[in-house]
Amino acid sequence: DGNLSLTRLKKKAETLRPAVRDVFTGDIGTVRFTRDSRQRVSALVLNAGRIRNFRFEKRVD
């Protein structure tokens, strides 16, 4: 359906709705995916309340 589901510890799953390409919004705030030069998802950036640009990098071991 194009939505993204977010589950947090001790919280009910939340549906994030697409805003624009690679950006989803919901009650928690905004999640934006960033891509590398080959257009693969490399990280997600969270903006929620007073939290701004909290980045989660994709790691390959």
C-alpha cells in the first residue's frame, strides 16, 4: 500500500505515510531515507520533536 510501519519498544506499531520520494511521515515525525551513488538506501534520518537529523547508517559487515 506504499506505507511504512514503524515499531518501537513498548509502543504500538505506527504507520508512516509517504510524503515525497524516500520521505515518510507519521505521529512520530519524519523519516527520510538517503541513497548512495548507486541509488541504494544507505541510511535513514529521523526528525521527531526536538530530535533533528538523527542518522542511522546502514552497515555491511
